[in-house]
Amino acid sequence: MSTTTDTTPVVGGSIAAPAPTPLEGRPGVPFSRTYRAELRKMVDTRSGRWMVIVMAAAAALILAGFVIWGPAEDASFRGLLGLSTLPLAMLLPIIGVMAATAEWSQRTGLVTFVLEPRRGRVVLAKALAALSLAVVVLAAAVVASALANVAGGTGEWDVTAAIAGGTVLALLVFVLQGVAFGLLFLNTPVAIVSVLVLPTVWSIATVAISSLEEVGRWLNLDTVMAPLFEGEMVGQDWARLATSAAVWVLLPLAIGTYRVLHREVK
């Protein structure tokens, strides 16, 4: 006959209630895993994969056409790099939009936010993944421009550190703008049309309407980006860039993040 030893403590002749043991919480999803998942989703889907292919093909065709038919005296590394990054400035924001709207356009929000309920971390991972992919695409454009310069250009390496840094910063701002508009509208077609059309309409308005000319110098993102691509930024240019980015990037990014944090997932 076996006996069971009662280990419940006795206090003052009565049985005391066992002390509660706190449950160990399940560790959250590491941010690195969330980041890798968001980065993988940007190229795993057909739309994301084809967007990268289209950007690479557009840059390659422009460089090839210029090397074959363009004036040889203008085919310097700086000129070729500007040509290869021209389509990227238009298409990279779409990458940001698609990254930001994936859960809402493809109805995968329940899966994403159940696995990682901390939505702020998901938003941050999406932004970093879009910026990382943009850096990879830009690096490919730089390599293609260098090869084109060697193959058919003048061989002049006239890209300064200011031009290179300004180009990278400008394209990253455009990508982040795409992420911001995607979070703001949470609808892929609407966000893509908005990020492409609204800045263009505003630029035309600041040129056509004289009363908006001075405002456009501070709030026209395309205008304030021009010295950045040229590597000729001075003190006031940085102030204009900060002001324009605050309106066209940071403000929609803040509103869009708030929407994602509080919107019901269906």
C-alpha cells in the first residue's frame, strides 16, 4: 500500500492555500524574424517579383539604348547612373505601397497579426524591408551603370560622394513615401494612384499658379530633391527637404501607422 506525502503547508493548524506560481509568458516573435518574413513576402508574390523584374528591365533597356544610340560624349558614369535611377524613382514607391497594403489587399491580416499582435513592429519591419530591397535594386543599377560606362561610355568616373549619397537618400525617401501612402489608404490601387498623381498635380499647380510658387519651393518634393541628386545641397536646401518630407512622408506615415494600430482586421 503506497502512501502520498502531503506537502501542503499547515499554518496554525489549518491548511494554507498554495502560493500562486506565475505562468511563464510565451516569448514574442523576434523582430529579425518579422523583418525577414516581410522581406520575403515582397519578392515571393507574383506582383512583387514582377515589379522587381520590370524595374531591372527598364533600367537595362534605358542604359542599352543610350549606349547604342546616345551621344558618346554624354555617356559618363554620372549620366548613365542618372538614367538608370530615373525609372527607379517612379517605381520604387510602388514597392513601398505593396509592402504596406499586403495584409489588407490580400486579406492576410488575421494571420500576420495573430502571429505578431504587436502591429507597430510589423509596420517597422515593412518599412525596413522596403528600404532594404530598394538598396539592393539601387546597387544593381549602379553596377549596370558602371558596366555600361565601361562598355560604351567615355570611361569617365565623375560621380562624387555627394552625388552618390544624395541619390541613395532621395530614392529611400521615395520608397518611404510609398510605404506612408500605403499605410494611409490601406488599398493598393488607391495608394499607387495617389503616390504617383498627387505629387505631380501639386508640382504642376505650384508652377502654373504664381501665388503657390513660393510655397512650392518648400513643399514640392520633386523640386527640393533636385539639388540632392546633383550633390549640391546647402543649408536652406536641407531645410526645404525636411519640410517637404515632413508633409509628404512623415505626416501620412504617422496617420497611416495610427490607422493600422487601431483598425479592425476582418
